[in-house]
Amino acid sequence: MKITIIVGLFLLVVAGGVAYQKMQNDPMELATSYVFEQPRTLAPFTLADQFGNSFTNQTLQGKWSLFFIGYTACPDVCPTTLNKLAAAYPKLQKIASNVQVVFVSADPKRDTQAKRLDYINFFNKDFKAVSAEHTDLFPFSRDLGFVYAMVGDDSDYQVDHSASYVLVSPRVEKIAVFKTKPQPGQLPQIVNAELIADFAQIVASWH
């Protein structure tokens, strides 16, 4: 009788271990994002936020940081994206209270501290709006995987830029990219429901 009980308990432990291992190895079913197999720590950087405060690697420690690049004079993608992020933000906070949204201006010449402050306050006062001179901004953007380029002459120029989001973990590691899904006749966008669902899975699986 004792042997039977011991064998039964042993089988339960083995079954539980197999189930746990399967759960750990099962891939996430992500709708709009790609998670890097090997997260990469961001290189040291120094930017400034909308209040003139220094924005560095240390600013990201202990927080989930969702980055988006653009510029305040952007006619369509940036305001649409920031409106969507402002709508998604309360649900993202319920998943991780330490989440922050960071708008990176790729137009430091025109996007002064005051302009970034007014611009980001229109969407959400909790968001960060950071920038720097191109000598610092370009390597930082490239490290995140963003690209941008000035298009046009003199002061009448536009900025071509990435439309994806990049997620940085509380360990200041680039961990995932949320990608747009192009649709004919529409701006490239990331669906909020998919963003929120993917973010929840990534946070839950992070260790």
C-alpha cells in the first residue's frame, strides 16, 4: 500500500514537472510584435525630456518603456499614433504599473523643449518627449532599431521615420518590436487590442 502511494506521488510530481516545462517552452501567440531571443542592453545615451531633465539609461531602470519616434510637425502618423497610445495607456498600466511611453523627436532643430512639452501634453502629460542633437540622437535611434531622415530643402522639410514601437525592459534591454500592418489606403498603424494583448504576454513571460 505504501509503495503504491509513493509511486502515485512520484508520477504526480513527474506529470507536474512535464506540464510546467511545457508551459515554459510554449511560444507566445503574438499578434503584432516580435520578441528578441537575446535581449540587448542599450548603449549609454544622454537625451533631454520635455522639462529639460536629463534622460539616460538610468531613467529606464525599473520601468517598461515603450518608444515611438517622430516629430511634432508630422501631419498624420505621429498624432494618430500618440492618440492611440493615449487611449491604450490605462490598460497598459493595469498590466504593468511601471510602464512609460516615450516619444522620441527626430527633429531637434524645430522641436525645442517648449514645443515638445506643449505637444506631448496635448496627448498625455505622463508621456515623455525626448530629443537631442543628431550626434547623440542618431546612434540612440539606431540602437533601438529606428530610422529617420530629413526630406526637403531649407526649413520646409519633413522627417521620414519608423512607425513601429520598441519595448525596453526594466533591465534597460531592448526586448520587443511592435510592427505596423500596412493596409491599402490607410496609414500604417498598430491595433491597440493587439498591442495590449501582446504586451500582457511579454510582461507575464519576462523573468
